[in-house]
Amino acid sequence: MAEKVLMKGNEAIAEAAIAVGCRHYFGYPITPQTEIAAYMAKRMPKIDGCFLQAESEIAAIHMVIGAAAAGKRAMTSSSSPGIALKSEGLSYLAGCDLPAVVVNIQRGGPGLGGIQPSQADYFQCTKGGGHGDYRMVVLAPSGVQEMYDYTAWAFEIADQYRVTSMIFSDGILGQMMEPVELRASRQETPQEGKPWALTGTRGQREPNIINSLFMQPEDLERMNLERFVRYAQIEAGETRWEEYLLEDAKIVVVAYGAAARIAKNAVQAARTQGKRVGLLRPITLWPFPKQPLERLAKRVRAFVCVEMSMGQMREDVELATRCQRPVYLCARTGGMVPAPEEILGKLEDASHGCCV
Amino acid sequence: MMTQILLAGFGGQGILFTGKFLAYAGLLEDREVSWLPSYGPEMRGGTANCSVILSDEAIGSPIVLRPDVLMAMNLPSFSRFAPLVRQDGFIFADSSMFAADCGRTDVVCHYVPATQLAANADLDGLANMILLGKLLRVTELCRPESIRKAMEKTVPPRKQQLFESNLKALALGADFGIGEKQG
Amino acid sequence: MAVVFEKPKGLTDAIMHYCPGCTHGIAHRLVAQALDDLDLTGGAVGVAPVGCAVFAYNYFNCDMIQAAHGRAPAVATGLKRADPERIVFTYQGDGDLAAIGTAETVQSAARGENITIIFINNAIYGMTGGQMAPTTLPGQVTQTSPYGRDVTRTGMPIRVCEMLATLESPAYLARVSVDSVQHIRAAQKAITKAFQYQNEGKGFSLVEVISTCPTNWGVTPQQALEWLRTDMLPYYPLGVFRDLFAEKKEG
């Protein structure tokens, strides 16, 4: 095992990206993700990489499109209002079938909102982010090691399926430090592995064209359906979640990211009180772990969603469980973080069968 | 065993660094550790605080709401956080910054005039390490050798002159006994 | 029989969709010819805009990407930074470059990004059916200025070359026209120079091509060329607005 170092979540993301061969980062300053840009600005020039501070979030994501089109691993990062600006590029990335990694270190909204941690971009990001019929892989780390590991994983998914993967995190995880084992080493897929890349024809082949415009609806539908075959493969192959004390659980807490850490504390506390409570932590928010939730719905009494948003994830839990069981909500918003006591109170409601 | 520590004071007093140092010492003992700063406008001049957790088990929430140990270096932090310290917990306060008295009898309070001691010993800017020295001596959160190693990890090579003075500050705080009172 | 004229290899055999009398075809040819002349076609990557030239990826015989509206210089920046060996160019209209993409245009120029921008200024939005552009002339009637462009409400048209010439970084800024043989020959020189500069790593180059849009101007191709000369050229004077590496003329 490699030596562990103490790192901020934001730094771990940047370091992992570099470790797996990302040499092109384009960003724009916004709290609480700026450490990613700062880390890249420091490291990239020393490893013959490219750090470029773009004129806007929009320009940054389109620079990612350019670098990805050239066949290189490319990344940008931002926080909620900046991700909203990037949504145009997210849609073009999907329409062009380009692999890219985008990081969202969320803060409270709507509008300029605040700078404290939030999970309120759930709808926006898990449903795609931009216009059109497409999906984006959304990974939700809940610790600094996972910030590192999932960033490496995000690049693999992006390259394998030619999609955008998003690291979907928040100000707590971005700013906190934890020990990290720097264990990623998988290198970039060489350009030769990307025959579609714009590397110049050299007069040796027909031009490669990267394009999302299809004037004939039949053609566009065909492109979209092909994409959805890949999305089905991602659902089948990449859906991940963590189960904690679920074997005998009657009440299941569903929480991801930083909220899942707090929920875990509450589950532990409830267990010491003799309550049969467990936790299901979605790791991929898209694809959402529908199957384990559907299975659990057959035998548990209730679900309690803990989220730093007003029930955005709860809708997915209700869909996955077909509303067979009550789904309670323990939500804080605007940058506030739920306390374990609040979760325990909601678990109490759930165990007494109070109205949702 | 899990210890939740809250460090608080003005921006510029080295609060975040002290927390990082403590977390590193824990890491070097193969413990689970987390460090979470308050971030935002506070870090630009107002109060700064950070949560540090040292634990033998996986750490859930990194947010310290009810600290076992509080290190307070200014009055606003002391007033705000001292009431939140858990029963039988510890409070370490820089008594050269304010007339500290939390009025609690269920916690152990150590008042160390750290800023004054630092000034007297030509260790300006190291009141944080003096107070931490006391904290470590009393709580025995980390072994002395981990503390030295943590110093090696956290003091950047270009600031090596700080290495010895930091150790000196830690020792000064650890040995400080006069003025100590309980309750 | 001796071949005296042929299509550049930098163009595909695809039949262009441009309207009769539109000068996009000439501009395409000049770009392709410049790439051919400098032996750069095989190493080039083009960025198509949103606008009438959106299908440019079908016409240039090199690797191409189609960018979002106004973002071509950002995409080109990403391409060039990822692969500095490639010759990267964008081909953009006035709405794309000087309205929705102003930031990308100005900032890529300010960075001295080593790319070439071919800017087609025909004083109107073509693809969407003839709306007012940032380069629409005072009094010019369009679908969204049906009583003529009222400069008291919409301001005066933007002169892109002059605006960018206030920046320190661009290497080459030129305005050309394709209304006459003489002007077309000058345009060819300017476009070739722009690509040559990029190939030599000299930095940002932009060639503004004053063009016609007979369909949306509502005139015949011949009248369009006339109007270009009588109305556009006085407001958009031809010339070189920046040449960082111009050979010093002996005094």
C-alpha cells in the first residue's frame, strides 16, 4: 500500500486526473472548487500539460470539447452556478459523443445562492444538465479517497463509453482533508485508441467529422438510439451503491455524498438504541441504483431520504420503489447541513409510521 | 475511540495550520482523520475555525458540532463554542487575548496566555503552537514522535527555520503550568 | 491538354448548399487553396460555426468539428492546446463571431491563441432568415429591423478588425472583400498569410471577409455586389489592421 497523504478533496480530484493522464484542464474561478484550478495551475506546467484559465465557464467547457476532440483526456471543474453555464457544452459533448470529465463542487442555490455545501443540483445533473435526449454519468464520492478514486474511474467510463462523467460533490468534500492513498496509475487511452479523433488526415484517410447536427430527424433519432444502447450498457455495467447494515433493516436511510456520512452516524446511533436501521448509499446517481431499492421495498417498512436539497433525490427513490413504501425526507437547503439528531428524529417518525 | 476537536480563532492565527498539523499527527499513527475548515468570507479576516477528528473507526460526518476538545484563540470563538463542548471535555483558551472563563464545571479548562508567552520567547506568531503544545500534553492525543514527524510533513522545506521554533513553541506550551486552573 | 484551373484538394466534392450569388463558396475556396498552397490540408482541423456555414464540415477536406453558436474560438483553443502541431481554424459569421461569441473572439485574440479565424461579414444573420447582426449597417432593413437599423436604439455596427487591433497580442488582422477579381486575389494573399503565420507559430490571425447575402438582402447577386461596394466598404474599409511581423519597408 502506498503511503497516505493528507489532501483536500479538491486537490485529490486534480491529482487523480493528472495520475490517469489528463493533461488538459480548462477552468474558471468559483468557490468552493477553486483549489482544483490552483492545483492544476501549479502542476500542469511542470508535466508538459495545459492549464488554461478561460474567459468564462462556457468557454472552458468548449475548450474541453476541443481537447477531447483532439483525442486527449480533458477536464473542467466548477460549482453550481458555473455548471449551469456549462450546460450548453454538456449537451454538445453528448451530441458529439466526446469523452470528458466535469467536476461539480456544489454550493447552495438558486441564483448566486451561497458558497456553503449543497446537493441541490441533483435534478440538473442527474437528468443530463443540458438540452436534448441524453444522459451523463454522475458519480457521488463521499470522502476524499473516493474523490481521488472516482475521478480515475470517471475518465475510464468517459473513454469506454464516449460520454461525459461528472464528479458530483459539494463544498464539504471539496474543502475537507482526509488521508488519501495515491493509487491511480491507469494511463490515458492513446490517440490510436480513438480513431475518431481529429488528428489531421495527413492525406491518409477520409476526414473525421465531429458533429451534433442532423437535419433529418430519422438520422438524429438513429444517433440518439445508438447512444441509448450505450446508456443501457452503462446502467448494466457501472451502477454502484454501498449497503450498510441493511441485512435486518426495517427502515432504510438513502443518502449520498457528504449527507451519507452524516446519515451513517445517525444509523449507528439508531442501532445503539436497538432500532433496525440501515443505509443505502447511491454511488452512481445516474445510473441510479434502482434494483436494490426495488428489492428492499419488498421487505422494509419505510425509507428516509437524507439530502442537502428539498427532496430532489427522493423522487428517484419513490420511482425506484414504485411508491410501495413511505419515503420520508430529512432535508436541509441553502447550504445548511443536516445534523445527526435531525435524522434520528425523522427515523423516529418513520418507525412510528407517522405521515410522510 | 473518537476524538472530535474544534479549533477556532481569528484568521491569521494559524488555526487551519494547527488543525492540519494535528490531523497529520493522527494520520502518522494510522488513525482515521478528517480536517474540515470553515470556508468563505470568514477566511478573509474574520473568525476561522476547523473541525478535526481523530478516530480508530471510519469517520462519518467530518463536521464537529459538539467537540470533545476546543482550542479557542479569540473571544468570539470562545463564547460561541465553549458551551458546546461535551461533558468531561477539554477547553484550551489563549488567555492573553481575553479574560476567559466559561463558567462550566463539567469540563476541564486550561487558560494559557499563549500570545504573551510567544512574544516573551521571541516566538511571535506561534501562539497557536504553544496552545497546541498544552493541548497535546494534557490530552495525550498523539505520541511525541508523531508530533515531530507531523512537523516534518507540514512545514514546507523552504520554511525550515520554522521547524525548530515550532517545536520550541510546542514545548513551551506543554510545560506551561502556572495559571492553570480547573473548572 | 494543360490544366489551367482546378478545385483545391482542400475542398471535398460535396455540392454546396449556399444560395446563388452567395460569396461563401469563394471564401471556402480561398481557405482550401491557402491550405493546399502551404501543404497544410492534411494537418488541419477546422471548426464550423452555427450559421450558414454550419455545414462547412462537409466541404473542407480536412478533419472538422461543428461548434456551438459563438464557441468556435474556444473549441479551436482546446484543439490547438491539445495538439499544437495541428493547423486549427474557425470559419464564422458575424452573428456567431461578433454577437453571441464576442467573448470567445476577443479573449482568444487577447491570448494570442495560435489559431486562424476566417470571419465572414455579410451584415446579416443568414441561416435564420435575415435578422439584424452586430454588423448590420445603419438604416439597413432586416427581419428584426424592419424600419431600418435604428442606431439610436441599437448602436452602431461593430468593426471587428479595428476593435481587435486595440489588443496587443494578435499577430495578423486583415479585412478583405470577395466582390471582384482584384479583391479576391488580395483576399487569397491575406488568408494564406494568416495560415502561414499560424504555421510559423506567430499567433492569432483573423481575416474578415466582406461578403454578400443576396437572398436575405432581397437583391440579385449583381445588386448585392454593388451594395457591398457602395454601402459596406465605406463603413468597413479594407486593409491590414495588424501585422506584427510585417517586413519593414525601406524608408
